Amino acid sequence: MSKCEQCIVREFSSLKALTKDELIKLSDCKTSLIIKKGEVIFEEGENVNGIYCIKDGICKLTKLSANGKDHIVKLVTKGELLGQRSMISDEPVNLSAVALEDMQVCFIPKSEVMGYFDKNNQFSMNVMKTICGDLKEADDHMVNLAQKTVKERLAETLLYLNDTFGKNEDNSLKVQLSRDELASIIGTATESCIRLLSDFNKLGLIELTGKKIVLKDITKLKKLAE
């Protein structure tokens, strides 16, 4: 993998505030990893002792519920950092990270990252802004679960997957989630999610081919999501 100072991905994260000398030093202590689809990057309750910078690929962040099922909290893609909150709070991670496709990630030790909080104010501010953004997302998600119907949440999630992660050449959503995973994101039973997808398909809003989903009428999906 490329050196930190040459990596374009860092421009999408808190690392963009680091100077060239800081990036060169960072590059010397990072560990580059290849994570295969389905592999766990870290597990809930684990002491990570650093952050992961996603160079390529997508992973899901999950929380184990009281009934033993994993609930998907967020999908994370290249340019984002994992583990910032637990690193600052000095606590084990409260979510698990699992690769949805083959990934390239870089692990940066906590001892190295924490040194920049004292030396680089802009880096500290960037990290805080990211964590504040995560909290805002969590607030919005909680309100959606409380106020929107399952149908509205499904439409919103399909649009989010399309806008955030893009499409394949056949126009299907790039991120292919199982029905269980999709149900987990929108907060409903798998059976309800399957039934709603079938309804959307009959209405001409989407087209289903196995796990592949093609959005056919984005305008109507947007109206439904509002």
C-alpha cells in the first residue's frame, strides 16, 4: 500500500490536518492489512489500542442486542476512520466491524495518534467534528425509528445506499446486503423487509434479481421516504 503522505484517502478523514513530516512518521508505524469479505476487523468489547483507516472497501458496524442478534448501526467506506471514540475515551470498542467486501485497511497505534492531539490543534478539531457528526447521525436515526414507518425507512435506506455507495454497471446497488442485514438497518423483522421489497417491486419502484436491487423510480422513492 502507498505511504500515508501519498495516500489520497487521508483527505477524507481527520488525517488531512497532519503535516507532511507527521504523515511520514505515521507511515513508518502503520500496519497495512487485507481483510477478506466476512472477516471481523474488531469485535465489540475488544481493546483496539489504535485506529483503522479504510483505504478501500466497505464494512458494517454492528451492536449485539439483548436477544443475541446483531443490529447494523452504520456502514463505513474508504476514507473513514474506525476506533476514534474508544481511543479517546480509553474504553473498549462498543461496536463490531465486519467486512462486507474485500478491504484494504491501515492500523495506526494509539501511542502515535494521541501525540498529535497535543501538537496539532486542527487534527484534534477534525477528530471532534467527526465524533460530533456520528452523534448527530445517531440522533437522526433514533428519531427515524420512532417517527417513520418501516416502508418510509426502507425507501430512505435504499436511497442512502444508492447515493453513498453508488451502482454497479448493471445499475444494481453496489452494496449487496442480505435481507437480514437490510432488515437490521431499518429496524424490522426479516419477513417484513422481504414483503416490503416485494411490494416495492410490484409497484415498479425497484427491480429484484436475487440479492441485487435496482432502483427504478427514484422520484417516487424520495416522496415515500419524506
